[in-house]
Amino acid sequence: MALRPFLLLLLLLAATLLITQAQGIGSSALDCCLKNRPLKKEISGVVTSYRLQGPESGCYLRAVVLITKKNRKICASPTDDTVQKLMQQLDKKDKNDKSRKKGQRPRGRPKKQRRQRA
């Protein structure tokens, strides 16, 4: 008689696992590029950042995902010369932005210090 509640609990657990797996809960899959497209040179002013995609990120195709100002994603080949130059420009810009933020002085007028009464 004690076996019946155990089997019911086991069946309920198995059903829960199947449902969560079917819904994709806990999956770390990204939005992968399925093909790369050639880039135009004038795109450099529109792209704000990039990320690399490949088997290590769970995608079949190796690609550079370029993110535009309007948050659109463009898939490009990592071996393309234009893409490599664009990645270098973005890395350089990001490095300069970080170094500026570290040594940045506060903007505006400094606050007046109060005199301490002795």
C-alpha cells in the first residue's frame, strides 16, 4: 500500500521534468546566426558592439554578431577583412571609453567646502 503513493510521486516528477524540458526551461541557447552576409563599408558608423558566436557558445556557425544602434543584429563572417577592422575599431573605442571613465574628473563646479568652526 505504501508503494502506491511513491509511484504516484515518481510519475508526477517524471511528468514535470518532461514538461520543463519541452518548454526549454534552463536551456542556455542563444539566438544563433544561420548564415553570414557580406558587409558594406558604410556600416561602421551604425554598429555599436559585437559578440562572437561559435560551437563554444552552442551555435553551429562561427560568426560575428554585430549589434547596431537600433539593437538589430547582423551576422558576418569572422574572416572578412572589413569585419576584422570593424572589430578592432570597436575594441579601441571601448578601451578609450574605459580609460576615460577611470581618470574622469567630476563635471561642473566643485562644491564649496564648509568652514569648520574651532
